[in-house]
Amino acid sequence: MSADDQSSGHEFDLIATLLAPLTAHTPEALGLKDDAAVLQPPVGHDLILTKDAIVEGVHYLRSDPPEQIAQKLMRVNLSDLAAKGAKPLGCLLAAGWAPKTTRPWQEAFVRGLAADQEAFGLRLMGGDTVSAPGGAFFSLSAFGAVPHGEMVQRTGAQVDDVIFVSGTIGDGFGGLQVGLHNADGLSADACEALLTRYRLPLPRLSLGPLLRRFAHAAIDVSDGLIADLGHLCATSEVGARVRVEDVPFSDGVCEGLSKGLWSWQDLVSGGDDYEVLAVIPPDRALLFQQEALRVGLSVHPVGTIVAAQDGFNVLDPEGQYADIPHTGYQHF
Amino acid sequence: MSADDQSSGHEFDLIATLLAPLTAHTPEALGLKDDAAVLQPPVGHDLILTKDAIVEGVHYLRSDPPEQIAQKLMRVNLSDLAAKGAKPLGCLLAAGWAPKTTRPWQEAFVRGLAADQEAFGLRLMGGDTVSAPGGAFFSLSAFGAVPHGEMVQRTGAQVDDVIFVSGTIGDGFGGLQVGLHNADGLSADACEALLTRYRLPLPRLSLGPLLRRFAHAAIDVSDGLIADLGHLCATSEVGARVRVEDVPFSDGVCEGLSKGLWSWQDLVSGGDDYEVLAVIPPDRALLFQQEALRVGLSVHPVGTIVAAQDGFNVLDPEGQYADIPHTGYQHF
């Protein structure tokens, strides 16, 4: 791991005393005493590489708990690995510390890394620590493994495939509203549940092996259900038909809907759900759903892949065609 | 590759029109249409993973040419791979764009990436693009390969090993002074040469195979010759004896020395040289030097590894013991 020679001398101390202990059981990290890590890739496997960065004031608020900022950083990357069917191996962290970042803040951030490293097996192997005068940022590169040739891609969706989503949709949007104090009148239970989901998404890693067995294509829902389905359709050169009445909403999200705090359009367009969207051949759909339940995950069919010329259609809760922007679809 | 859903819609366009063309010959990148890249590691090799981030106003100035900012980002990471004896494979880029970053600025940045991707074989495979309200940052994770078990580490230096450095030392410091307008009276030729070395370091990749054959340990000189030798000695649990009169200085650096613009202490303590420091068993030192010349690189012996209890000694140009801070040695 390297440190910024232009930052305070505390950087080397930070690596040695706070970060190096995280690598006690990770020989690849070389105790963070080198500039590089050395990884012996698992035989017969491909490496899956992904990278997501988070920026203070953009992806999180300075007032957010530092443990949870670290955990969200780990989990948005783990969510990408999950959707590709990969098993987490390790990660490199670039930490850009804001001015006047305190040691207790850093210690709390590192506790968050430690907790999720333990929970999900994404082990810290190296990185860089620098000073960031304009505000903190953290960039994580995550590595996972899949058996050779089995990565689940965005491309590959076929006409008549069933579109599934894991868990529930819209909790990310609802949690953000709670965090921004835009949810007056929502019950305390709902507020807590949604805020927790927003801050601590649940990467669906246990779905990975099933995606490799069943899915023609998959993507994690980070930009919003409709936008990410749009990305997948664009890359696969197909269209889609989504029924909003089949989209799984949590109790907290439904409470906000019934109180007029948000609309179903908000929920299927908002980001930060970090669920998995997968398309499954129709004759395998039931078995996929059953096998997912056996690993403790509910997956819900929300629509069908159609031919590209049949377009991208969203049916509102009354079954009428709705006009919803689906950004990714337009751009690629 | 992923884009920030909270940034301007231009991000998807940026990936598709500016970055994706860089991956035309890199199947691992999946055309940047996925959130992840897929890398089939070379059989019988270990992967070397490194990560360096650069921040506007810390590691470069906003007024620096964007091509060269991108190239420096690539090269500081390539320098780490070079010192580990690794062959470059690919990289993931996190780009945090400052407010009001223009399209021409981004195009120039991408031209820099393209040029160095071509020159050094470090191919873009994926990443993330986000908005950075507090100022730009760029984080690169670079991957290289070495034959299994052959990574050159910081640890492993032995008493009596000869300490070699590649190229010249102090050009990074001199170039920074030129950039900061702290080099009044230096000739135009020297200014240009030093500034170019500061902005465009030369990763010593051709030394990699020789390091694997000859070196007990190696490190790239990024924090300064003395500091990085200190890191290597600390990790290897040895001491060192360095003769400043043997440290190779360029013509430009010598001109500044003779004009009193800087001292030898500045030059051996300043960062950003990105040369390789390697320790070689004494009976192999001459052959190492000869073989380096055959691949077009000059390497110079600047001292000797001694026992830890004999300490860390720098002999000044008159052969007297000098007092130089060597940060890394104190911290680990």
C-alpha cells in the first residue's frame, strides 16, 4: 500500500496501525508493506474486476456514520460482483481524506471495512491513501472469481425471458428521502427500515451461483429499476415489458406511497437499491424462483423481454402504458 | 464501466464515445458496457495489483496539461509494476470530474490515456466516472503479471547487497521547482528537461525481467531516494550506507546545484523520480549492470546494505556522515 508523501506524516502510521491489521489473514496483502499485492488467481477461474467510487456530498453526506460510509463502499462493489455471479476475493482501496479528518473518524471507517470484509469475504489487499483538500472520496476496486467463461453479462437477454428482481425495489429512494428529511409523517419503523436499506444495501451474493446456472443476463439495480433494465436491454438489443403491479415494494415504501410521500414512478426510477435484476428463460423461471428461496432469497417476476422493435414498455398499476424515462436505453 | 447517476447525463455519453473506443482491442473490457471486466489470468502467473490516486491541487495543478495528468497517473502505477518485475496487463480508472470540466479537457485527458495505453500495454478494462464537487481526482488500479512466485518484494535485502538506482535522481524535485517558478536563473533547456521528467516520469518496465533474475528486493523511488530506501530497509530489517557522490544526477539537476537553487539533500529527499531502487548480491552486481545496459538502461551503485544494528547512514559528497531524515525507516 502506498501513502501520499505530501500529506501529513500520519499516513504511514494510518496504514501500519489501522489498515495493516485488517490484512492479518490475507497473505496477498504482504502486510501492506509493499506498493503492490500479489494474487494467485484460482485455477480454472476468470477474474471479475469492478470499481465504484463514492464522493462526499455526492454519494454520502459528511454527517453520515463513517462505519456505514465504508460499508456502503464495500457493498456497492459487492453488488456488482453478485450480479456477475462472482465470489468475492479482495479489493484495493484509495482513500482521499478530507482536511481535518480525525483519527476517531478514520478508526470508525476502518471498523466498517473490517465488519464487511468479515461478512462478505472481500479482503483488503492494498491501495493508496492521499489527502483530498476539496472533500473526501473513496474508490474501491473489487476482484471476484467465476469458473472460466461463466461470468453473467448484461448482454444475452432473449425474447420471452422472464425479468426477475431480488428483494424489494424503491427502498433506496425511500431511504434517501428519509435522510433528506423529505418523509414527514412516515412511521418511525418505516423511517428506520428505509434509512438502513439506503445506507447499508444488501449485496445478493448468495444468488451468484444461481445466476450462473439460470440467467441469460443480469445487472445490479443501482441507477434505478427502469434505468438498469434499460441498460441491460440496450446491451442485449432487446425490448422489455414491465408490470408495475408485480414490482415488489417493502412495507415502508408502501406506507410512503399510501401517504403520498412518493409515487410508484419515483420508486422504479430511484437509485441505490442494489438488488439483482436477472432475465431467465421461461421454462426455467419457476425452478430459479424455488432455488432462490432455498438460499433464502425471494425473487419476483416483474415482466418479460420482448423484441427490440416492440419497444420498452411500462404498464402502470392500472395496466395502462406509462411514460417513464429509461436513460440508459436511450444512450447506448 | 459504471457512471454516476447523480452526475450530468453526459457521463454515459462520455463512456460510450470517449472511453469505449480505447477498449477496441481489449476484449476483457466488454466494450465498457458492463459494470465489470473479465480477465483470464495468464496460466502459471501471479497477478500484481497496485493502486495510486492523484488529486487536483495535491499531485498536480489544475493548469497542467490534461494529457500529461492522465499520463502521469498511468506512469506512477506502471512504475510500481516495474519495480515488482511485472508485465502490465490492464487497469480500472475512477475519474472524479471537477465542476465545469469541459469536453475538450476530457478529450485531452483521454488522449493521454490512449497514448500511454499504447506505449506501455496497460489497457483500460473498466472503472467508474463520478462528479467531484470539491475538485478532480483520478484513481487507477493497475494489474500486471509475473511468473508464479517471482514478484520482487520490498523484503529480502541482505547484508552486503549492492544498492542500485536506475536513471537519475532528483529530476522530480527539480521539475517541481520549475513548475512552481522556484528555479530562477536555470537555463531554458534544463527547465524543459526537468519539467518533462516531473510531468512524464519514465516507468522502467524493461528492467522488470532483470529484477526478477537479480534483485533480492526492489522499490520504486516515489517518495524520495532516502525515504524509499528507508521503506525497503525497514521491511527487510536491515540498515544501509549510501554515498551521495555516487548518486546519479542529470545535467539539469547539476546546473541547479551549481547555481544554488537546491541542495543535494533536496534531491535525495524529493519525490516523484519514479526510478527503480534494487538491491543485488555483490557477486551479481556487475552482470546486473551489464544486462541493464543491454536493455538500454543505466543503473548505478549508490551504496551497500548493512546490518540493522549498523544503522542507516548517508555519506555526504565529502564522505562525511550526514543527517538526513528517512521517514519510512522510522515508522515501520
